[in-house]
Amino acid sequence: MDVPVAQRDRAGLEFLGSLQHHAGGVLQPAAGARYASLVPDPPPDIQGRRRSVAESLGGYGPWLFDRLLTRYVAEEIYVRSIPAAERARPVIEDWLDVPDDAPGSLTLNSGLVPPAYYSAGFHLTTGGWDGHDLMGVVISDLGYKYVLMPGGVGAVRAGENLMDQRTQVALEAPRRDYRRVLEAGCGNGRFAAVLSREFPDAQYVGVELSKTQLQYARARSAHEGLSWELIQAAAEDTGLPDASVDLVAIFTLFHETPPKATEAILAEMFRVLEPGGDLVMGDIAPFERNDAFRSVVLDWETDHRGEPFMRSFLHTDLPGLVKQAGFGDVEAYGLGKGDYPWVVRARKEA
Ligand SMILES: C[S@@+](CC[C@H](N)C(=O)[O-])C[C@H]1O[C@@H](n2cnc3c(N)ncnc32)[C@H](O)[C@@H]1O
């Protein structure tokens, strides 16, 4: 939505966007180049790489400022955008208020007990994904719009277009004639918007734990004249019937789940996918596909930017888990710079 943002709030958020852009677009590449020149033969393992980067760049200003600014911006986004959203509350509430008879549906589950790992807190959001009742707008229309789109976030580099990356992944699905597409971990509907555009004849179903993200997705669907079916549930236990969808599409869910949950979610996706159906997923490339400096930058997110499962995800054999869940024709490959987005696709054999 187009949030009416007061001049002072907008200036503060744009300042954060510029800081992040400078950190990710100038300081970090400088640090990466210096590391590559100082350590042409880096250690193969992450502990060794962390140590080696700390030793060789420990006194290098661009690296220290890149990390400082990235952490500062990640926290400050919420310090600035929550009050900005509060000041626009009546307009936001009006936008979120979707009539019950609007096409599509939102099924909330007030009794849902989220998996324990979900309370670990993500992206340093104040109070977690649902830490504020306007968090959908706070994340999407303030944090992303003003700060993270221009500045980059996680594996998305400054200046890269995170919607184009979602489109690239959607286009890796082998067919165009799906009838029912399930997205696990749909958030506020960014990938859903792409899937609806690429598969206009398919019914879109999104499963998500966060109530505020789902409410945002519901409003987005209604305002765009779409009819998304949105369900508050854990992707491990969607409640959907067996063999009821013919495409499962997932974008950047698994770097937010511990390996055991990833296994459980893949088993659930296998159950709900009909024989002959496809699985297509986009996320961050595994550790071995990232150069030494980049792997340390990503690993850093685990301890410092609210990505508690990034480290374990980087070392997870996702294609192996997909095979273990029963899928066949498993392929894994990178699409963009630094192999991001990393695609894993597979089929449930007919
Ligand atoms: C990084 S966001 C990606 C959202 C969306 N797929 C997109 O492309 O914008 C990951 C989402 O997964 C959700 N999530 C994490 N664990 C989940 C689980 N076990 N079941 C359902 N959703 C989950 C989070 O709440 C969050 O909204």
C-alpha cells in the first residue's frame, strides 16, 4: 500500500536506506576485494574463514563500518518505521479492512501454537513477525520500500531487485498450466504476487504462521482483484488434503527453519502434492557455493541480524533432503550473481 509518510519519517527512513546502500554497495565490496587480495587461499571451513576474515580485516575501516551500519540499520528500521506506521494508522487500518465477501479467503487460527523455533525472533523485528499489529505494513511498505530495497538485505545485494529474483524462480517451474499452487511461508504476499502473475489460471494457496503478514497478504490480494486462499498454519502441518495441489513454490523459507523443521515441511509438501506435480524453491546458495568472504558475511547474519538458522541452513544439503522426502528429478543451481537465488526443483513422480 502507499502509506502516507510524514516528511520527517520519510527522511529518516531514506537516510537508513542510503546508509545500507553505502554499506552494502561500497564498503562491503571494498572489504571483499581487500580480503581476496590478502588471503588468496582461504580456509575451507566456516570457523577458519571467520577467523581469517577477523584477522585480516579486523583493523580495516570499511569492513568494520559495513558491519556496524548493517546491524544499526537492521535495528533502527523498526525504531523509525513503527512510529511512522502509528502516525498513519487510520489509513493503514482502512486499507487492511477487507470485506468478508471479497474474493479469496483468510483462515486464521487463534489456537495455533507456533513451533518453538519460530519464537527465536527474525530480522531483529521488534517482538518478532507479529510484534506489532501493523507489522505487515511496517515490513513491506516502510522497511522494504525505503531501506532494504535500495540497500539490500541478506543475500540480496544493494541495487538488486528482489521482485525480479522471485520472478526468475517462478519461471523455473517446468509447466505453465498448474491448477492449484501452494506456497509455504507466504509472508505478506511478495512471491504470491509473482506466482499469480505467472500462473494466472491457477488457484493460489498460501500458508503462513504470522497473522499480521497474512492480514497484509489478504488486503494485497483484495486490492489487486485476486482471490488468494490464505491459511494460518505451520508449513509442517498445513491441514490441506493429500494430493491437492500440483505445484509447490517456496521462496526464502528454509533459511528461517532449523533442519528438522525443513525435513518435516518437505514431507508435508510431498504429501499435499499430487503425483506428477512439481516443487520449485528459491533461497540462498549453500556454503560451498559462496566464496570465503561472502560465506562469512552470510554466516554473520546468524549472530547479528536475526537469522538464527542461517548457519545451519548454509550447511544443509537441501537437494538431499528433497530426495529423502520422496521427490525425484531433483536439480539444484544458481540463477544470479553469487548463485542467488539458488533454485532447487523436483517432481513427485506420477
Ligand atoms: C523471508 S519470509 C518470505 C516470505 C515470502 N515467501 C516472500 O517471498 O516474500 C519467510 C516467511 O516464512 C514464514 N515462516 C517461517 N517458518 C514457517 C513455518 N514453519 N510455517 C509457515 N510459515 C513459516 C515467516 O513467518 C515469514 O513470513
